Amino acid sequence: MAGPRSLVESEFMSLMRWLFIALIALGAWQHWHARPVMALPGRIAPADPTQTSPAKRAIYRVGNYELQPLADFAIEARVLGKEVYHADRESDLAPVDLALGWGAMSDSAVLDKLSISQSGRFYAYRWSEAPPLPPQEIVSHSANMHLVPASATIEKQIKAVRPGQVVRIRGQLIEATAPDGWRWRSSLTREDSGAGACELVRVDEISVR
């Protein structure tokens, strides 16, 4: 009985080795395709976002969720960070958050003096000595945005975005609700910070330059 059992064990170990190699290769591929890109110097996304009254007020439905447009929204901004979510309830709607910067917060000379991170649906920044900009200018020229793709194609485009790129996004700032009372509402100003300050954006169009 020792011979056949040893053969099975050998085949199992070989399979596990190949699986381990495949996982390493997949991780390397994902890291390569998610790596930051080198950005040009200067303010590469100089304009402020635009926000207007919604042209269409019809409620969108995604599964059990209702999405109410609050404002039409368009932005061209540098991607400061990207975080993909799978486990929280919000990922039913917004699987990706992008931390975006515009104006002075799209300039590498400024960003090189900041440490930027994302977690738990928040975006954070730190500096080591003095802030490279007045803190309120950092607040008003950057934001963490929860992106709700309007289609599977747009979701794929969002997931392909890399830090350092400049994205153009057009859609609506929304409020999402569910029958059990759950609610998720976008900020409607770029001047706030902390809990509730993120934009919740239903994305109709996204492009990268």
C-alpha cells in the first residue's frame, strides 16, 4: 500500500507547487498592471470639478438599491490612489474608490511631499515637516470618490485605472438607499473633510489620458 499512497502524495505535492507558482504569477501580473505611472511635471489637471442641478431626476435601481441623482458632476483629476473593495456592503454598488486630486493637488512637486493612503472607505494624507500647501487647499483640491459604475464595461474601465493617470469622469452625485433603511449619501461640496465628505458618483463615462 505504500507505493500507491506515495504516488498520490507526490502528485498532490506537484499540483500544489504549480498552484503556488500560478498564484505568484497572478500576483505579479496584478501588481504590474496596477503600478503607478510616471506623471508629467506641473498641474496636470488644473480645472475644478463642475457640479450642476441634475438634468434627469429619475431614480436608478441596482438590485435592491435605489439611486437618487443629487447633481450632475464632471471632473478631470489625477489619480492619487486606488482601493478595490469586496467585503463591505458598499461594494455591492461601488467596488472601487479613487482618491483624486486637481489644481495644486495634481502637481508632483506637491504630491512628492505627501504620504497618501486609503482604507476603510477613507483617504488620508500626511506630511513629515511642513504641509506643501495650506491644509484647506489640500482639502478643497482632493477627495476620495466612491465610484458606482453604470455598466459592466465602465466597471472594467474603472478597475483598470492606475495611480498617476489623469481621468475624466462624467456622471451624477447620488444618494443610495435600501428597503431596510440603509443610506449612503454623497457630499455636495469640495470644502469638507472627514466622515461624510466623500463623493458618491454614479459613473456614466470615464476616460484616461
